Amino acid sequence: MNQVQQFFEYIFNAVKIFIIVQPWQTGIRVRNGNKIKKLEKGIYFRIPYFDSVFVQESRLRVCEVPIQTLTSKDLKTLTISSSLGYSLRNIEILYDTLYHPEETLQNIAMSEVASFVFINGIENITPNSIEQAVLLKLKEKDYGLNFEYFKVANFAVVKTFRLIQDQSYAYSRIDMENKK
């Protein structure tokens, strides 16, 4: 039954001649693979098979950065978890620069946290200093995003026994391939 429903959705979407962009969304329409038009809120006509339309939420998004266990310059062990809040500013730049934004932003943030901890002694490492370093790193390049915040949720200097564990967490991301 599910395959029949998917088939009808595919046929309907293939011949759909209009797209609605909600007030909290922004989109782009690519015609014949080369003409790009930015879409704000409203109703837009599309030519089936010639137009590809991509719509994204422009509201605040939050992605959880996985827990990191790191060693500082003076060989102290830190365990840190954090989150990143951002919103879409320019969909054209986003599609030109990033393929999987959440994964990329998580990796940039984790890399900067690791670098910051590695080059500093424990006396110079605070949640606030880590947050500032990560935000500076994220703002170095224009991804078409506004970085609202980066917050360290857990920060502990501990004696850690490293275990191999499964990092299970809910995973959602911007679907860059989902055409409307």
C-alpha cells in the first residue's frame, strides 16, 4: 500500500504546476539547470520537468553537537557537549557552499573546540572562551546563515576512562535534495 501511495505522490509532484512558499520559508527555483530565482513567501508557477524548486525554513534551527572528550595543552581531560543555533539568511549562498549544512557545521564546531582546547591550558579554558572561538570560526566564511549562538551545555574537567560507545541521538537535517 505504501508503494502505491509513493507512486501517486511521485506522479502528482511531477506534474504539479505551482508551489507555495510559506511566510517562514524561502526557496529557489532552478530552470533548465542554469537560471536561478529566489522565492520569498507566495505562490509561484513552475514548469514540470524544467523547474526544480527547493524550499527551506528560515526560522531558528538548533543542532546538537555530540559530546567530545578532549585533552588540553597541560594534559587535563575535558568532556564537553554543546549546541548551535542558526537561521537561514540567503538560500542561494547556502546551496552554493554547503551540501549537508548540519553535519558540516557540527564538524566545524567540533574541530574548533578541539583545536582551542588542545592549544590552551586548563586555566584559559572556559565555556565562554570556547563559545567565542567557535562563533568566530563559523563566521569566517559566508554560508548564507546567521549564527545566533553556540552554547556549551556541559563542561567538566574529569578523569576520564575512554570507552568505545555508540553515539545514538536523534538525527534530522536540512534535506538539500527534496524538491517540491
